[in-house]
Amino acid sequence: MAEVLVLVDHVDGAVRKPTLELLTLARRIGDPVAVALGAGAEATAGVLGEHGAVKVLTSDAPEFADYLVVPKVDALQAAFDAVSPAAVLVVSSAEGKEIAARLALRIGSGIITDATDLEAGAEGPVATQAVFAASYTTKSRVSRGVPVITVKPNSAPVEQAAAAGTVEALTVSFGDSATGTKVTSRTPRESTGRPELTEAAIVVSGGRGVNGAENFPLIEALADSLGAAVGASRAAVDAGWYPHTSQVGQTGKSVSPQLYIASGISGAIQHRAGMQTSKTIVAINKDAEAPIFELVDYGVIGDLFTVVPQLTEEINTRKG
């Protein structure tokens, strides 16, 4: 079978879940070849092999940590030249989409971003996307060059499939632009103990109806009872009630969890664009005419200050 490059998203050798999802999708169209870059790259081989990677190309050059984006593009291009793959898959994060776009430009190929599914086709991989603020679902394929595709987290199950996972050193020649933007400092983000928003299987979000930062602990308590991430609408973050890093929507983060619970969110198109591909959507809102009810699987018409605590209590009771 043809080989498929998968760019590994990891932190010091700990592989993040979206990469394992990419390996599941890559196996549908070929033999996955993982590209792991930076500190701890070789340590990823065991997990990647367990999830279907036939080879793991590694490079731990300091440029990956010291400079932004371009060194990774140089490395992915080196892997592309070495493997001649049938497709290149990248996690659909802000950095991932920039890397994918730069690679596609260099190799003269088409690019598909924010795919939610992938299947083999007679003329190349066919990607499913949610477009026009998730109002439509499309299927498309790249018509020129080797497809470069970014895939949204939670788009595929993580499936183990033992493969060789043979580690090979990747030789990378960095171009002049690789050192154009230097990282001068890093500040670790304070951990909440909750899942990463874009990777979480369950997301609980609060909006204007939460009516103040002092009430967001209600949303957090429900999220914690479910082991979920916490999100917020633009109205809530613009009001200073919750950090902008937790904003879900067209100008925030795009999520696609198994379960999305929207509390006190009206459902403006900007918010829907960031969560409409969620597998199951539940809304809690006292306004029966709120637009959010047009797309939900389950709706609760009621005051979130009554419903959310009762829901949290019921979940905790059933858990324990």
C-alpha cells in the first residue's frame, strides 16, 4: 500500500490523542508513516507503533523549539521527499493548519482543512467537511498534487493496530527562513486539571445567560462531574467572565466533541460555527425561541440556575 505521512503532535514524547485519531484515518488510505519532531521524538515510537505507524521518522534538532513553524515545515518537506506519500495528514490546530498550508504551497499541491472524516476514493482520499458555518456537509478531494489534509480533533476513534513502528532518523536541512522568528520565552499555561478544549470528548459551555463570572462555577461543576472541558461564548469572554482561550465559535476555537452542552447560549451563527459538528448537542435555555434549539438533539427549556445544579447533582449521585 501507499504510505501516508502523519505529523505527530506530542509534548516531550507524550503523544496527544488527535495524532492517534489521524493514524486511524491514515490506515484507511495507506500505511501510516509518522513524523515526530523535537525533544522526546524517539520516545513516541512505542505508542505510534501500537496504533499503526509502520515507520517513525524522527528529528530532535533544537530549531523546532527555538523558532516558529518553519523548521517543522522544512522537516515535513524532507519527510515528503524521502517517502513520496499518497497523502499528508496534520492535526487541524492553528499551528497545524499553518504548517499544512506552507507545505502544500511548497510542493504545489491542493489542501483541505478542518476535515471531519476521510475515506479512500478511486482518485485519491475523499474528505468530509462542514462548511458555511457548518450549515452544509461536503465531500471533496484534492485535484492537483499530493493531498495535504488537516483533520479536526474527535473526528475518528482511536483504534490500536500493532505495526512495526521502526524508528528512522530524518535528515533535515533548514532554509534561511527557518530562523526568521525566534521564540524568546515561554510561560507554561496553568493547568485546570480538565481536558484540552479542542480534544475533549465532552464540552460544557456557558454564555450570556450565565450572567457573570461569579456564576461560571456552576458550569465548571457540571463539567467536572462529566470529566469535561469548559467553554464559553464570545459574549461571555468579551464581558470578562471567562478566559478568551476558552471561547468556542467562529472567532474562537472549533470543537467537535461527542457531547456538547450549551448553557445560557442563544446560538448565534458565530457560536454555532465552532460547535455544530459535535456528535450530540444539548441546550439549556429559558428562551424557547432561542436559535440554539434549531440544531440540538436535546433541549431543556428552563432557567440554567435551576437546571444545571440539578443536573450536576443527578450525575454525581449516579456516579457514586
